[in-house]
Amino acid sequence: MTVAERQTRFRVEGMDCASCAAKIDRAVRRIPDVADVNVSVVAGTMTVKHGDTVDLDALARKVGSLGYKAAPIAPAAAKAGAVGETDHRDHAHGPGCSHDHGAHDHKHGQKDHHDHEENARIDANRTAPKKTPDALEGMHGHDHGPQDGPWWSTSKARLTIACAIALAVAFGIGQLYPQTQPWGFIVAMAVGLIPIARRALSGAMNGSPFSIETLMTVAAVGAVIIDAAEEAAVVVVLFLIGELLEGIATGRARASIRALATLMPRTALLERDGTTQSVPADSLTVDSLVLVRPGDRVPADGIVESGESAVDEAPVTGESVPKRKEVGDKVFAGTVNQEGVLRVRVTAAAADNTISRIIALVEEAQESKAPTERFIDRFSRYYTPGVMVVAALIAILPPLIGGAEWNTWIYRGLAVLLIGCPCALVISTPAAIAAALSAGARRGLLMKGGAVLENLGKVDRVAFDKTGTLTEGKPKVTDIIGVAHDEKEVLRLAAALEGGSSHPLAVAILARAATDNVPVGSATAAGAVGGKGVVGTVDGIELFLASPRAAAEKVTLDDTLSARIAALNDDGKTVSVLLAGSEIAGLIAMRDEPREDAKEGIAALEKLGIDAVMLTGDNTRTANAIAASLGMEAQAELMPQDKQRIVGEMRASGKFVAKVGDGINDAPALAAADIGIAMGSGTDVALETADAAVLHGRVKDVANMVALSRATMRNIFQNITISLGLKAVFLVTTVLGVTGLWPAILADTGATVLVTANAMRLLAWKGIRET
């Protein structure tokens, strides 16, 4: 096994800014046999790729020496981390096929749907590790601990309060006993500065000599030397307050996605041996049968076995209107049953339900840096040493060259040192991206990393698959035409003939009969006629439900009926002819209908300036009919390699292409596109195969993804402008002598808090507004 093949994820407590992540990153990279490190401030995690010789306990202690706490996440959860990093280009699903409604070949008793049961096991307990004693707890500038309790209970808050009280006491004593100055302020400053200095020293020893702690320590000690102890103490207190505010804001982002976990009920009503009993929800196993009463939260992903109700899916999908659920419909863990009692068959254990997988994938996505973030990280490596050089030149050159006063220019140099802290600049991008990933996940939009989120905003053409993407993926009866019998009788006979079949067309007929409350009898001597249809006897009448071509072999179809069939075919519908004995009882037309929001979704893309095209393996007539109803162009009768070629040609013409498919038969085209988007309802295939996934099957969510990306990039631009703009203003005023040390630190921490707060606005993103 090579170095890069082993991977361990750690939960890290105490991080609240990009500077924290950078120090941990550099320290861990210095450990022998460590190949790569990825630290996420917002997720509070660290992923380390390493060889067999690495001692994980020693690695955790190395992080602990910097003043943080690190503990490995359980191996099952770490393994699940691979899901978020899987690239769809590594999946070879083979060619799939679109639904062909031309031949009506029934396979009785054979189920055509195959469930994908290769679920990645995700540890349900993805929370921070249990607290362990740490000699450095509360003894450094960035340690605020986990944000599980109120902010004032954290060690960082206690340090800030202690330093502020020491400053107030020093000020009071100084008023009463002036001779105690400046020692009172030096002691007050030391309360806060000693932990900061220890962090600076530890960081320098582990590869991070130019940290914010280093800048603060140099500035505060320098201020004491030039007899500005009172101002130095104020600067330390303001620094700690700013860091505390920054930690609270970061904690909000960290909690935003984990708040999904609180949607899960603690208990469930399990049906067993004819009785119900209350059991822990996380103990449910696949195929368990649970009872969900009105007002209860659904305890697990499952399928409705019996009952009918309205279910509020807003906590998981963001939809404000409850959805009707009946037998055979999927329900998601954490949604709220509103009306009737539902009996639900569990399809995923607690560790594998939709909410658990969303939390896991978003945490791992937050560890993946966007191109802008990587650029700023590289920039900051040179920026901070550069600031120290500039500050030194400001402090030294005017007195040396121009004979200016040393104390004045050293003071200004120290202020420039504080102004130059890169915290606001470095946090500007990851804070916005983390907030956007969380906001998207709460609406069922999963993007696997900052790079995907950033690139989605560049999309100017979207290529859609048809079946299961623009359409529901299952045919519905659209027309029933009576000839020798009325419509209700035609439906009754056809449903009786199809009873017990799992063929998609049979399921559509039986579903229409249930909707129209048509009683369904049973047929005798039922059987399939290969490539033609199905036969049987109902009420003593010999029936044959067949394709028009097969029916024409037994009876004559007059010109009027043939024209009617042709018109239905032109609308992309599959027509079956029901023969009762030697006469034509009637016609039944079916079509895989577009999703309810498909037309609205395509229109939303057009408003964003994005072209949409349908690429399908279905016949040209059906494809053109569906495409025309949605207001888009179509290319039909394509093999998977054809779709791949067409997507490649679009990119070659200068388009930035997103391919949307079901994640199975569209793998080649997904790989060929700039962005691959899987359309699925929380299935493993949808989560694993593409760069992004629309979990809840809404076509409009593709436009929402693009809109969220563009909103995020605007937010990042605003953040960079704020951080650099404030620095530029205070740099000029400091050199001119207008502002000093404490305004300088306010400029730095103020910019950091402003940038973080601006990024947090993305947490309230609700998607494209309804028109």
C-alpha cells in the first residue's frame, strides 16, 4: 500500500480561523510519511493521507502541542469520507438504455427495478470526540473549544474576560496610585499575551513563523519597549475580543449543517409480532416496519407500506408545500407526518439515511478548497512576511534617512504590523464556500467541494438526459379512448389483464385504475406473447392487449383509428390496442411524462442565460414531443458514446457544459462534461457518480445550483474588497500618523468579523424566487 492510499480523518477542536488551519497543516506535513493534509475550519476536521509507519497518537499529540485537540474519527466514518472524494471518472457503469415504449413485451412476475444496496457505511456518531485533558486548554489565543454550549463558557471567552478584568483593574489602580504605571498595564497585557506568545513559539517551531500570534507578540512587546504599555494592553484585549467574535461566527457555520442531525427523532415505534414498541431510532435495521403517527418525525428512510398522508419535507428538501404520500412512495428521515398514520418499511439504517449522508458529504466537501481559496492561501504565504518587512522598513528608514523620531516611527511600524494580518483575507473565501455548501445541502443540492461550487457559476449550457431526469422515469396513462366499450370498461379490462405484472406499462395501467377507483378483477390463462403484448380471459371474454402492429395482424384498423394512433405517437406516446374477442375495445396511450417542474426549471436556466439541450437514447418522435413541451431542443436515438461525443463537441466550441443524468447510464457523458450533475432521490449512485447531485429530483434545482454558485462568487468578491479595502485605508492613515495601534487591531479584527458575517448571509439563501 502506497503512502497516498491510507487516509485518516480527525475531528479537531479549537479552530476558528484560517490561520489555525494553516498552522496545523504545516505542522502535520512535517511528520515523516505524511503525504497530504486537508484541514477544514468550518467542518472542524482534518484529513491526513499517510503511510503505515505514521503513529496516529503521535500525530494527534503534535496537533495538541499547537493548542488544539485532535482525535481520529471512527474508521467506518473515515471510510465514508471516500464517498465525498470519489470522482465520477473512475466509475465505469457501462452503457445503459433509455426506455423503449415501442414494443409492448410483458414479462409477468419479473421485476424490472434493481435496487442499489452498495451503501457506504457512515458512522452515525460524527460529532466531536470526547474531551480529553489538554495542558494547553485555555492557555492560548485561539482555543475556544467546541461551540456546544454558550459562548461565555468556552476557555477562550474566559481568557478574554480575565484579560479585560485585568486591564480594568490596572486602569483603576493607576488612577489611585499613578506610581504603579506602567507595570499594572504590563501585567494586564501579560495575562492575554503569554498564551498568545506560547502559540507563536509553538507555531514557529512547527513551520509557521509568520502567524497572527507572532505579529501580535512582536507588536505588543515593541509597544512596551517604546513606553506604550497602556496601549499594548488595550490592543491585546481588543485582539482577544475580535478572535472571540470570529470564533462565534465560525461556530455558527460549523453548526449549520450539523443542525440537520437534530431533525432525527430519538425514538421510533417498531412493529414486531403484531405489537408496537418504542425503540431508539438509531437501532432500526433495514426491512424493519415502523409506525409513524400524525405529528411524528419519520425515523428512517423508507417506503410506505400502508396508509396515506401529507408529509412536510421542508426540513430536508426546502419545499414549503407538504407532499402526499401513499403506498409505494419514498419517505425521508427527519420529515414530519402531518395527517394519517403511515406504516413504513425501513430501507436504510441510521448511518446510511439521507441526513447522515448529507452531513458526511458536506463536511468532506468543505475540506476541498476552491481555486480562489488555493490562490489566496498561496498569496498569504508571501504576503505576511512581506508585511513584516514593510513594517520594519517603516520603523527604521525615516529615522535613519530623514532623522525622524525613533519612537514615533517604531510605533507606526508596529501598527502597520497589526494592519497587515491576513486573517480577514484568508477567511474570506472558505467562510463563504462553507456557508454556501451548507445552504445548498439543506435544499438537497450536494456539491463535492469548493471547486465544483465555484465552477458551476461558469456554466452556459446544460445537457439533460430525458428518462428519469427531465421525466419521472416511469410511464403514465395519458389517454383512454373507447371504441367498442366505454373508457371505464376499457380500463377495467386492461387492468384485470395486467394484474400481477411488474412491467412498467402494466404498473401505469394499474396505477390509473387505482386513481380512477376502477375495480380490478383477475384474468385467467394470462400470459405474454413475446414482442407483441399480453393475453388472458376476463369475464369469459378473450382479451389481447397489444401494440398496434400486433393488433393489426388480428383485426383491421380503419383509417380513422390509424390516424388517431399516429397522432398519439406524434405526441411521443406509446399506444396499446385492447382487443376483446374479434372487436377493438379501445386504445390506451402512455407516456413518460415530464417532471412537474421541468418546464419551470428550463425557463429558470434561460433567465440565467444558459442554453438547455436534451440528449436521449429514446426515439426521435418521443424526444421531440417532450422537448417541444419544455421549450428546448433535443437530440435523440443516441448511444452513451454519442452523448459523450456531443458533450465534447460543445466544450470544444467554447461552452462550459454541465451534464445532468441519472448517474448510471450517463457515466461517459458525465465524465466528458465540465460539471457532472446526478439527478436522484438520495440514492448511493446519485451521490457517488458525479461532481454534484440534485437529491430530490427537481429540474429547477439545476438552475438553483448555478444561482447559488454565482451568489457565492459575488460574496467572495465583496469579502476580498472589504478586507483589502480596510487595510489600505488604515495603512495610509497609520503612516500619516492619524491612527495608531488600537485602531489598527480594530481594523484587522473588525474586517475579519465583517467578512465572516457577510459570508454567513449565504446560510439564509432560499433559492431562486418563485415568479
